Amino acid sequence: MHDVIVLIGVGSIGQAIARRVGAGRTIVLADRVLGQAEATARLFEDSGFSAIPTTGI
């Protein structure tokens, strides 16, 4: 089984929480603007997290 965290809206507070609880999990980053979700996913991936951007909200 694989744990997943979903962050809806990629603001700074949500990002901080996802970093704290996201170790060893896949983080799905959903935002209305795909570019923001993609940029945030790159930041998370550069920090060693597994992240998937989407606009599915």
C-alpha cells in the first residue's frame, strides 16, 4: 500500500504542512492554475519528495 497526501491550493502554509507530513509519501498538488502546481511540484521533487501536479479541483 502506498500513502498519498493531497494538497488543494499550493499556498505557503499548505506547502509547509505537506513538507512536515509528506516524507515517504506521494504528494498530489492541486491548484486552479496548473503552472503553480507544476512549479510547486518541481520544488518538492528538488527536495526529495515524490510530487504530482494537477488542476483536478
